[in-house]
Amino acid sequence: MEIRAARESELEQVVELCCRAFNPDGHERYWQYVRGDSSYRLPQTRVVVVNDRVVSTLRVWERRMRVGASIVTMGGIGGVCTHPNYRGVGYASALMRDTIGYLRTTGADLGVLFTIIPEAFYHQLGWNSFPLHGFHIKGVNPCKAGANTNSCNSATRVEGPSEWQVTPFEPGTDLDAVATLHDIATAQQSGTIARTRAYWDMAPSRIRGVLPTVVAYPVGGDCNPEVGGYLNYQIEGKRAEVLEVGCTPDKKFPTIFNSGEHQAVLEALVSQLLQACEAQGVEEIEGTFSPQHPFAACLIARCNGEVIPTEDTAMMLYAVNLPVLLRRLVVGWESRIADAEETFPPLAVKLPAINNQQAVLRHNADGTLQIVSDGTAACAYDVDLTEAEFWQLLFGEIGWEQIGSEVSVPPEISAFLATLFPKRDVIFWTPDRY
């Protein structure tokens, strides 16, 4: 058995193996993941070779991801598969372990994957599930919800309930504006991928449906109006899925979208979606983002259907280099400390060991932070957290207040951690896989 980067001459074997494992008609698709990705490098395709034959493979996608208010380097792992004749002997497990070493050589801080098999396989390899919360609306009735009856399939513009018009997305005229708006809209959303402009043009991104369905422009006025929002959804049969929504944050309240004209943009996008659902007889709408998101809340209020909260646990995380990952967050943490109403004494907090890596967060008298990687900082307070709680705190899926009330922690430590770990909007948009 040999585990290494694929060779150019082996890529056809890799593509054929992926077709056999996932989609017999996916030959062109899997080649596009290689040829159509401007960020691709041959070592990103990892293989197990037995007797000159590729028997197991996976792909690493190098991306940048927002964790809290900071950006870290991420290695997204996908396409993990083994030839049926060679399964059950540990090739995929060995490949996954080797890939962690590869991620370290590339400088990745964090590994991410989305599993389609039982999570236990990855749990035993040190990966942790990270829940993504969503919503499922059953019994959608757009007419009762107040949507008008204009056809959403028309290529003409559809007016929303405010001075916004929603039009079909046109790549030639809208893409640059949408890419810019995405950067603005996701800047405060933990979990999102920081997309380069080239990302939008890559074949894999297009295959995964990164382009919006519709965009919203202000009615009248400026002859070159700016895009105020966009919506990406797909309808299959009686089901609609919201893949992504973007809206310019309110200038007064930059982390929310629920006031003034920004709410009007969301209302216009919701109206367009409901028109599309009515025209195509949709009975269910779902999305893998929080039902408290302003767009989801507006949609739910308009649908008059049964709302079922959902939880997707397919996303899994691995701390490739825990101390470096935490150091990426220090600047954001120091800003929060500087903005806090209270001051904190020098203190040290030992975080839980993750993937056999220990780190201590030390606050100095001058307000600076240090990450001590050996875990031996004197007088460090040992915070009793599970690995799952650690990841949820780091991203902001839960705030320290939700944990601090349930554990015995000195007041100064609790106040300090509450400052560093607020509750945030955590979103991983579906088209970003990967």
C-alpha cells in the first residue's frame, strides 16, 4: 500500500473511482472539479495505490473560512471513496489520517468535511460533528400568505411590496455586484466561506449552484442602481430549497438586516420566492440556515405553514493545528476586550484538548492575548468543556452565557469568556460545499 499525492497519469482512475462510488454519469463533473478549478493542484488529490491501482481517493479543497470575526485557512475534504473490492481493510481510514499530515504541510488550520455516511466513521478518526440548524415549512400556501399572482417565470421584472424590483440574475451584468455584496453581507456571519472573485467563475462552484436565481434593484432613480439583495433557490417537484440569501447590512445596525429599506429588500425577495412556489405548485420549503435569520423569519411569517426546525449534523471539523487556529482569532478577541465596558485582570484559561492538542489562552496586564501551546501555563484555569461545546463556542453557535450558567467558573473568568465568545449568526451556505 502506498499513500501519496496522485500523479497526472492516475487522474482518470480517480475520476472513474468517483463515478463508481457516487454517480455513474458524473465523468464530466468530476473532471471539472480538476480542470475547472483554478485553485487546483495535483497534491490535493490524495490516493491509496495497491499494485499500481488507485483503490481509494479523496480531494482536498483549499479555502478560507470565517470563524467568529476572523478568517482561518481551511482544508475541505470531499470525494472520500474506496473501490468496492478493497473496502473493509482500512484504506480510507489510513488515507484520512495521512491527509491530516498533508493539511499540516499546506498550513491549514482547520479541516472540514460533509459526510454522507454514518458519522461514527469520522468520529473514530478524531472528527467532531458541528450542527447546522435550519427550517422546513410544510403546507406552503403563498396565496393565503399574501403573495400576488404575477407569474414568477416571466423574464420581466417583478415588483415586490416596496420600492424594489426583483429580476432574474444575469451573470454578465450582475455577477460583479453580487460578488461584492456577498463579501459585505457575510462579513459578520461566522462559518461562511470567503469567496475570491475567481471562485464565482470556477466550474465546480457553478456545478454546485453558486449563482443566484434573482437579484433585487431599487425601482427608478439612479440609471446605474446597486444590487440591494440576491436570492439563490432551486425548485424540484413540490419542494423548494433556499440555498443562499444576501442583503446589504443596515448601516446603523451592521450585523442585522431587519430595519428600514433592508427589510423591504427581504420582503421583495420573499414575495418573488412565494410567487415561484405558487406558479410551480410547491408544497414545502426548506433551508439549512437558522429560522431566526431575517429572511427565514419573513418567509415563515408569510407562508402560514407548519414550521419544523431541522438540524443537519453532516458537517464535521478537525483542528489541524489548534494553537495556530486560535492565534488567528487573537486580533478579533483583543478588539472585543478593548471595546468591553469592564477591564480584566491577568488570567489564563486552559481550553479542552482537541485532537490531542492543548492550548492555554493567556490575558496579559496590558490587554494583549497569547496562545500558549504546551498547556503548562502556571495557574491556568481549566474550563470544563466538551469538544462539541468548544467548537460551538468558537464559531458562536452558542455564547458563553449559555454555558457559564451551568458550570462553576470564577466571576472574572466567566466575564472574560463572555466577552470573547458571544452568540453569533453561524451559516455555511449550501453552494460552498466546497
